[in-house]
Amino acid sequence: MIRGEIKGAKNLLKMFQKLTDGTEKSAQDALAEATLAVHETAVKSIAEQGSNGGTVTRYNPKREVKVSQPGKPPNADTGRLHQSIGFEIDKRKGIGRVGTNLLYGLYLEFGTLNVAARPWLRPALMSNKITIEKLFGQSIKIAVKDAKK
């Protein structure tokens, strides 16, 4: 009969457990930072919008308002949209959400039959893509480093 023995397996298993625990905590922190970055970018894209697509008459009493160019984030008219943009982070489920409960936020993001899209959320996500990748990459490095301790 041939027998073999793996020395250090117990220590290796402990390190893997630390790595698993550490990765989850690091990833949760990265998720929170990434969600906040997208939220901040989305709010700023509307609040600081300077793209002028002309003026239109709206509201009661009627007044002229600046509109953004199609394909650019919407201008802040009343401020309701950018003030309504919120975020939610569920670290346990690994979910970060950014959005609004205002229905017209959806219409602006994707457009309608009569109005061209003025996306504000997808560009906020895409402009943070590299940051998000770095945050999660760093979280893995931190977890590996901590597991070695």
C-alpha cells in the first residue's frame, strides 16, 4: 500500500477560509464605494448640465426653460429629478442600486415616441467603469494580503 501525507493542509484550509471571509468584506466595501460613485456622477450630470438644446415653453404659469440636446443628460428644470436620485446598498446580497422613483426619469433615460432620450444613469455607470473595476480589483488584493497574515 502506498500512502501519502500532505503537510500544512490544515493551515492552507484556514488561509482559504480567511480569504473567503476577507474577500466578502472587501467586495462589500467596494460595492458601497462603487454605488456611491455612480450616484454622485448621476446627480452631477443633471445638476451641472450645461448642454443647451434650445428653449421650450412649459408649466403653468408658462415659462421658458432650457432643454438639453438629445443624447445628453437632461437639464435641471425644477430640480426634482436630480434631488430624487437615491441609492440602496444590500451588502448581504451584493447589490448596489442607483435610481429615481420619478417615472419621467425613465422617459428621459430611454426616450419616448415623442421625445429623444436624455440618458443620465447609464452614462453615470459607464463613466465609472474603470473606477469600479479598480475598486473590486483592490478588494481582492486586500483579501489575499489579509489571508496571508
